[in-house]
Amino acid sequence: MPAVRARAVRVGVCCARRTGIATVTDPQLSPHFRLSEFTRSALAARFGLANTPGAWEIGNLRALCLGPLEWLRGEVGRLDVSSGCRALDVNRAAGGAAGSQHVKGQAADVIPAGTTRDEAFAALVAGMRAGRTVADQVITYDAKPHMHVSFRTAGVNRGQALRCLSDGRYIPWVPAP
Ligand SMILES: [Zn+2]
């Protein structure tokens, strides 16, 4: 634990690295999540695209972290972010929906490190339905390993739980019998 705490303090309070006069920061968004986890993108790197969110998107990411992601992390342990914030052209390259909440910093795809995705998903939906946490839309995928979690800072969080079938259709998620 001391090693983890030391790293969090160093990155959160100061900066990840300095390059000449420019300072590249990697702020801590919440106790267990840093901005870089949400901006790294293999796709952006492959196509040479910048994936730099603005202040509004970062504020949304922070709310997403402080809300359902930290809650879920407290329940099931570490969450690895497979896709977070996507700049418009990165989202296009990813084949994401035009109005994707990933573009707004309101959504992240995560893969639990210490439990199965399905167990984590069931825990999150149970938490939402018990009023212990709030999310806008959570989606689990038959053909992909991650789960999608979104949160809105303004307007209504719908508390919607969906399952995406292998053919791409979305249906309401129901717990396994
Ligand atoms: Zn997603």
C-alpha cells in the first residue's frame, strides 16, 4: 500500500513528466483513477490522432470516476480502463456512435482485474437498483470482454442496464437465474 499511495501523491499533486518548458500533467481524477487511463488509445496512436480532452470532458470524467466507477471499484477491486474519452476523430475511427458518451467524457469501458466481468456487472446493477450508486447506462457485451459505464453530470441518469448480443442488438439485461 505505501508504494501505491506514494505514486498517487506524486502523480496527482505534481506532474507525470516535464518536457522542456511544457509540463504534461496527469491529474488524479478520483482516489483510484488518473486521467491518462482514460485518454490512452491504441487506435489514436495507430492513426496518429491526438486524444486530448478539454476541461468540460475532464470534469465529466471526474464525475464518472467519483460516481459509479469508484463505487464499483470498492465492490470488486481494480478496474482496467480499456476505452475512456475519445476525441471525435478517434471515435469515428473506432466506429463509435456519433453521439457517443465516450466523446463527452461521460463513459468508460472497463474490465475488472479481480473478478469476472459478469460478476462485476451484476454487482453494479444491483447497486444501482438498491440506490447505492447511480449510473446513466451500463452495458455488457456477449462478444466483448468489457462493460460500458456512463454517468451524466446534468440531466437524468437513467439507470439503464443493457446487454449487447453478438449480433449487435441491445436488450434489457436480466440477472442470470
Ligand atoms: Zn463504451
